[in-house]
Amino acid sequence: MTFYPTDRLALFIDGANLYSAARALGFDIDYRKLLDEFKKRGVLIRAYYYTAIAENDDYSPIRPLVDWLDYNGFTLVTKPAREFTDSQGRKRWRGDMDIEIAVDMLQMAEAADHLVLFSGDGDFRALVEAVQRKGRRVTVVSTMKSQPPMTSDDLRRQADNFVDLADLGQIIGRPQRVQPRQVVDSRTPAERDADDEY
């Protein structure tokens, strides 16, 4: 991976895509370490993080992360997620950020020397090519080491550099958080009351 110390870098993180790739590899992303790592590789001028948020929920599990990123050097780009029902009748959320990423990358190509895209989405192949035509280098960060691979072969081939997220895991990763198991009290109400008396 070729980064030059004088490169003006811009990071473009497809939040949902990076989350899925890291989960498939068995770790979570430590965003402070990610930012620090790329500050070492050049002059970091901007780090964008893109995600859709379910606005009508009282609590969104991504809200604490979004707030932390917003206060710690990331430029947040969000939009409301749309609810839909999948083919099995389950409630799902969709919030495609491809257009926002494309617009920002094309605009930042005027100021940055090297753009780093954290996504394996093959829809970005033409975007990468357009940025390269402006004389900029593009690195794609995703993974081929998961099953199935999470990077489009066309995108990987178009990029100037490809970095497998698995190779960055030791640098920017942390162990996955295990969701606490819900404890089920199998005692009868009389047994619980008897224990509460002591």
C-alpha cells in the first residue's frame, strides 16, 4: 500500500459496509485507532462517515457511535433510514448512502491527493475511475478474506491500491462486543419470595 507522508488524505467510510466486513472477520472497529493510523500515513484533511439512522425509534443502537464520531474528528453524513418488509415478512431498514459518498468524493478530489474508500460495493467502480481521471489515487479498504468475500472484484481491480481489512485488524480492531445474555429466572414465584426474605 503506497501512502506518501505529504499526501493529503480523505477517508470515506460506508458505515454499514465497514461494520459488516469487520463483523465477518470477527472484530469491531476502533475508530480512534483508525483515525490515528491514517494520520500517520499522510496529512488527513477529512474523514467522512456515512450511515442511515432510523429516526422514529426512541433509541437507535448506532446513536452513541454517531455522537462519538461527530465529537472526535469525523464528518458525519446521515439520512433517515426507510422501513420496508422483506420477502419473509420481516421488518427491515434501508438507507443507501452511495450518492452522498459519490458527491463528496468527487468534491474532495479537488483538495485531496489520495482518497481512501472503506467499502467493497461494486457500484463504486465508476466513481473510483472518475476520481482517478482527476489525477487522484484511490485506495479501497474491504475484505476478500471473509466467506463470502465482501469486495467486488471490479472495484478491487479499478483501485490503485486494495487493503484487506483483515490485514488492518491488529491495528484498528478490537474484540467484538458480546451481547450480554438475558438471565432467565426459572424459580417459581414462591421460591423467589422465599429468597427475598433473607
